[in-house]
Amino acid sequence: MKISGYRRDNGYFGLRNHLLILPVSVCATVCAERIAALAPGSVAVHNQHGCSQIGLDLDITRRTLIGFGLNNNVGAALVIGLGCEGVQVGEVAEAIAASGKPVASLIIQENGGTLKTIARGAELAAAMMQKLSAQVRRECGLENIILGLECGGSDPTSGLASNPAIGYASTKMVDSGGSSILSETTEVIGAEHLLSERFADPEERARFLRMVSDVEKRAISMGVDLREGQPTPGNKEGGISTIEEKSLGCMYKAGHSPFQGALEYSQPLPIEKPGLYFMDSPGQDIDSITGMVASGANVIIFSTGRGTPTGSPIAPVIKITGNDATYQKMPDNIDLNAGTIFSQGQKLEVLGEELFSLIIQVANGNLTKAECLGHHEFGIYRLTGAF
Amino acid sequence: MSAVLKVNDKDNVVTCLKTLMKGETVEAGGQSITAAQDVPIFHKIAVTEIKRGELCYKYGQIIGRAITDIQPGDYVHVHNIESTRGRGDQVHS
């Protein structure tokens, strides 16, 4: 099977051709958003971090921003910084430019402040948009698809209908040469014994189990019941009682493929070694999706029982619900109804095939509902706070 | 389609595929269960006795532990089962 995409210098293809306006710190975020508003078709990310962070948090922010620029769905990037922040414009711009993509950068303190930066940024963005518009889609293979598997606003239908449908599509994608990422470490607690058996490499398996144990230890170190935050109030109202029940439903998204490895948050997926990967992230949807997209995911499949509007700045997000009532209630947001498994006795395989076809259509350029509505939520995972 | 879904033979709770009213009797894995309380759609109902402290199974896996004695037909949720994981509240320093 073939799809079409935009060829990058690394030999792989993007499924979208975004101009990314990338603020390296929160201090540059407003300028970046205003530049994006002046350059229709470009997209800015709402970065809230990037300064006065240390250690792992600083590494994660830097790696996530660079990962966004490197994602094959990005055709060119304009990197904006204040000048004095912890994550520097130069290092981010250079890392993205090393991929061969057009990259420009601007520093607010050197450009005479907000208005001059926005004006110069808009000029640069317009020229970059025009160049990007000249690129055309070319035929390419499924090895260019990296699925990010997400579930949020879960209810019991997620584990019984929509997540198994995602698992079917993910397994088929991996069997067809593509890749897939399962994340949300919190939502592995209680299911890690089942998932860990599927890691062939003992080192990767140990790394995966350590990630799960670390997040549980961190929750325990706070001296409260994890159930204060996980499952969420909405999960519980929907009928999920414990984190174990949530996790056992979440894991169906990973289908049946073996795991190739366990990635750190926003660590690049080694696309030359395609397959199913785990990525360490919180269960919070936006942080999780942001990390997977920074790892290279270029289509997100998002299962939601309660309904959610979430999108991504640079990756199409396909919503699927297992709850018929939610599908009827939130038609703006949900792309596919797996609730028919209960309401009409629909077969799981039929829905899995339908989802796989939808992924192919979206890969070829069809917009998802989240894209049509301009949803581009962005959030970087933090372990501690700023200093 | 059946009114309840039992995922695994080992399960002692099943998922209601419609809202059950108190007193309503449904078939679950070859046995009749009468709802002791109203149970909202997609919430769980016990199919065997689960004594306080015993484990609760769905998907054939542990989803929690009973904090009260649970009878067949009882609505099972946060009021009568708790998580066995991430329990910082049970760590005494």
C-alpha cells in the first residue's frame, strides 16, 4: 500500500507541510503566536517553559522543542527566543537545521522588542510559507507513518471498544512497515506485567518496568492516594473505579505487536528500526501527545469515552469513541464511532479496518475534525518546577 | 446483545451495557444476577460474593480490592473497592 507525503532531506516523508513558529521559552510565546497570526497556514506552539529549568526538566524541554522542529510533518521552522533564557535559540535552530530543513531564527532582545520582532518574523514567515507552498506530495510507503496512541477522558467503553479498535489498526500498521508509540506510563500501572512480556530485549524490558515503577514511587512519595488524580473525576463518573482498571483498558491500544524498545519522553523514535515502541510520559493527554509528536509521531489516534477536543499543532489527531452517546453529543470533535460495537453489535475487526482506512486518508491529507477546528494544544512534561 | 459484558471467566464483576434498575434481573456468563441498586450504563456489578479485603477481577486481572463485603448484584465502584497501587496514603513515615 502507498500513501503520499512531502519528501524531507532525511529520505523520509511528512504527512503535513507545516511552517512551525517555535518559541524556545515562555517569554517568546506571545511574539510567536502573533507572528503565526500574520502568516496564515503557519502554526505556533504555546510553550510555557524553557527558562530557569535544570537537569532532566531542562533536557526534556530542549529535546521536545527540537523534536517538534525535526518532526517530518514540519517543512520549515522559525525559532523565536527572548535571548537570555535557558533553552537558547541557537542550539534549537542548529539542531533543526541539521536535518536540512529551512530554519530562520529571531531574538527579541536583539531585534528591538515585541513589535519589530513580530514585523520581521512575519516577513520571514511569509517568504517561508511561499516556498513551502511550492512543494507537492509524492508517493511513499507506510514506513513513513508513526502513530501516537492516546486515550483521554476515558470511560469503560474505551477499554472494551475504542482501544481494542486502535490496537487492531496499530498492529496492522506495524505489520505493514509503519510504527506506533504507546505512552502514558501512569496508565500502565496494573498492566505492566502483561506489556513487559512483549519486549524481546531484556534491557528494554527492564527500562520499561523501571519507568512504571518510578512513576508509582513518585506518586507514593507525595503521601496521598494516586486516585486523587488518576483515575480522573470524569473517568470515575463514567464507571472506571481504579488506576488498575484504567490501565488494563488503556493497554489494548498497543494491539498485539512486540515492543521494540522503551523511549524516554520525546526521545526520537529510530525510524530505521520501525515497529511498536513505548514512550515514558504522564497520563495527562496534552503532555503525552506533545512528547509522542516530539518523538516523531505524525498521526495521533485518540480514544475518548467522555469526549475531548484536543488536537496537536503539527500532527493530525483522529478521535474515536466507544460511547455512542458521546459521539452523538460531540459531533464537532469525534471522527469515528466505535460505540456501534455495543449499540449495533458491530464487529471489532470491521471497526479496526474502518479506522485503518481513516488513518490512510488522513495521512494522504484529509483533515481530521481537530485540524478543521484549529485545535493545537501543546504542553511539555515537567518533573519538578522552575528555579 | 446481552445487557452485561463479562470479559474473562475469572471476572467477579461485569460491565453493564445498559442502565440497570434496582431489582432488574440479567444474564451474566450463564447465571442470573439481580441488581441490588441502580447501576449506570457502563458501570460494574458483582457476579459473585467478594468479601472485604478480597481482590476484584475484570479482564481476568486485578482491578482493586473490596473495602466492604460485596454481594452478587451489588453495584461495584469507588464506594466499595479501592486501588491496590499508588497508595501513598498508606505509607507511614
